[in-house]
Amino acid sequence: MVSLDADVQAQLPFLRGQAEGRMTDRCDIGWERPGDILNEETGEYESAFEVVYSGPCRWRTGATAAGEIDAAGQLLTEQDETLSLPIATSTQVRKDMVVRMTASLTDPALAGIKARIKGPSVGSYMTARRFSVEVTT
């Protein structure tokens, strides 16, 4: 009997390598703690950032939907954003963590973007961890 499962398992390291090869962006991911560090120049408390992942990633923007909000008469635009990370090195990334994009080989405008991870990314035969994210700045 032929087992497709065994063939896929055998190819998984190669396929993960291919996915990681497309991760030309860089990010830091972690927990942002409420402000307890006083910035003496501004007089405001700054939040602390506890990094659990720092490394390559891939940022993708999916479908864009626009609609008008009746209450404020404003146009609201919503995009589906996906952050892909290497399987082996991103096991500590969790829902509600903060993503700070630090660099991008293909789009310099990504650097400086902050987002929050909306949900977990787990599954069988995955070539990358793909997290749905919401841009916060």
C-alpha cells in the first residue's frame, strides 16, 4: 500500500526550507508590559517589551474590504494581515503578543509597524506558522 503521508513527511524539511527562504522581513515578538519605566525627557512612563522571538518573518496583506460606518459617516478599511514564522524557532509565540516589524528586504515601509497576534497557529504538515495579526500602529 502506498502511503502519501510518508512521502509528505519526507518532503516536509525541504518544503519548510522553501517557506523560510521567502521570509525576507524581520520582526521582534513578545509581551508588552504596562509602563513602569519613567522617561525623564518626556515625563511619561514607557512600556517594557519582553522579546520571545526575534528573527525572520514574512508579512502578507490579504483581501481588503471597505464599508461605511453609519454612526460616524466614516469609511472603514479592513485588511487581512498574515505573519509567517519558521516552525522550529517560533514555538513560544502566542495569541495577544505584540509584533514589532524591524526590517524588510522588499518593503521598507513595514519597518516600524506594530501589530497584535489574533490567534494561535498550529497544525499538521505546516511549512510555516501563519498568524492572523491586527495592525495597532
